[in-house]
Amino acid sequence: MDDVVTLAERPDLASATYAIPYPPGSPAFMAGNLASLLVRGARVVRRWPHLVVALLEGGRPVGRGIAVPYSSARGGPPGLPAGWDEAAVWAAEDALDGVACDTACALEIAVDPGCAGRGLSAVVLDALRAAVRAAGLASLLVPLRPPDKAAEPLVPMSDYAARVRSDGLPADRWLRTHVRAGGRVEGVAWCSSTVQAPLERWRAWTGLPFDRDGEVVVPGALAPVVASVARNAAVYVEPNVWVRHPV
């Protein structure tokens, strides 16, 4: 492993950093999340390059971590957004309004699938925490998306996240990584991300017929998608798990 840098330090690596692919099987339907348009790659790099970290190997980015800042002087529990979508909206609002920020929310931590199984996600997480600390922000919130939950979409996220091993650590591998790194689970973000689209788009994303009303289990989804044939629409509301990291 060569180094970890921010894109403020190495803006020339922006394209290669964002080109790191998602793991095979990552759900295509998440491209329909409208809040994500506020925090597109070029926009984040232009405004918050110091909160985008790149893990390098042989001079090539193999991991990335992305966070955005916001003011915690609002929300349900103090400073806690409803989830990923609201954190992205808050960050955009605060940037437009010139509001001083004190908290960061992680948008994603990704590692090149060719480097999977080497513990690099923990390295990227640590680098992201360091970047948040260097920015003078108080903490890093993670709306954690446990990918293994997709194998059990009908299980409530609260039940899934509460599972622990005999050593007391979370049964879920991604939750376990965060807890081992010092993160504290703060509850479930029940309405973290939302995708709403006409049925033809859902058919294109998933290859499923979407020809009946009710819940549809979609590969890669952490909860069922709810469809209405009469209304020609389906909605996916994804739960995440809030984890707070001191920095």
C-alpha cells in the first residue's frame, strides 16, 4: 500500500478515484435516488475535496471514502438526520446558505472488487475519520448499508442490526468493522434512502415483471419494494444503521 491522500492534495486523481467500481451485484436501482444528484462526484470534488480520500496502491486509487459536512443544529435526535438522503440535502443547503458545519456524514466507502478481502475498507474508514478531524469537524456519522442484509429483505433492520456473535460484536461483517474501529451504533435510519420511479424503469433496473400490487423482493434491496400497477409506480425505502465515529 502506497499512501492515502485527499483529493484536495491530489485533484489529478479525481477521475480515477470515482472510477473505482462497485462490487458485482450492487443494485442498479440506487441510481434512481434523487438526493444523490445533489452530491454528484464533480460537485463534491469541487466543494469538499478535503473530505474525499483515496487509498493508493502502485499509485492507483483502489479505495475511496466520501463525506459531506453539515450543521447538527437541527434534526430528530439532536444532529441526527433521517438518513442518507436528508444528510445529503442538509449538506447542500448549508453550502448554499453559508452555514458553519460541525458534523460530517459519510456518503460511501468503496474498495475495488479486485482488492476485496484484504481489510482495505477499514483503512479507508480510518483515513476518512482523519480527514474529518483535519477539517475541524466534531464527529463522523455513517448511515451504514450492510450489504449482507439483502439476503434477508423481510427481516426488520432493527432485528438484523441487533444480532451479535458470542464475543459481543455485531454478527454483520460491515457493522463489525465499524464497531471494531470505535464506532457506536445509534439506531436505525428507517427512511434513509428512497427510490421512486415508474414501473418500466423498475423493470429495466431489475429484470422483474412488476405486474402485481404489493411488496416485491428485488435482488440487492435491503427491504421490499412496494408497487402499484394502477398507479404505474413503485417505491423503495431503504433502512440503514446509524453509526457515529469520534474523530
